[in-house]
Amino acid sequence: MPSKGYPCPSDTNCQGRVFPRTINYTFQSQGKEITVPDITVDVCDRCGEMFFPHEAARKIEIYQHYSEDVHLHFSPEVQAKLANLAHKHHHSLNDEIKTIIEQQLCRVE
């Protein structure tokens, strides 16, 4: 059975209904365009206003605070090992480093 949504709380008094929708949300921060993938927001079917549940707002906040580039420096020996792994896995060097870090973080959680 489809959801009936809830009345739009917009100041425009549009009389619409608000339903959840999964979107990629793009915004500007410090002159940089940032896209937050796959967040669920509530959207009015009449006026189109979006309302951000706590989980969506938290994910946007994380992307806003942690979207800057991180630059790492490795010794030539470590770089050579990483390059060999990247070649073996058919990855770029950056993708290999990202994969290794993400795998390690999953083990910690």
C-alpha cells in the first residue's frame, strides 16, 4: 500500500503532501560544488520544498566538513609497493590507496 505522506509544513500553505524521495543532493561550500549521494529527503508533491530528516542533514554535514582533498606523502619504498598492488588489481594508485584505507576502517568499526 503506497504511503499517504504528510501535510506540507511549508510557509506557502500549498496544501501539498510530503513524501520521502532518495536523491543526490548538490550544494556549494567554500566555492566548491559538493554532491552527497543517496540521501532520503522529504519532498512536497505540490511546491517541491525539501525537508531534511536528521539522517540526511547529518550526512550533508559530514560531506561539508570532510570534502577537502587529503594529500599524503609516502617513502619511495612504500610508493613502489602501492604501485605494484595497484597494477596487480588494475587500479590507479589513488584508487588502490582508497581501497586499502576503506578496508582497514571497516575492520575497525
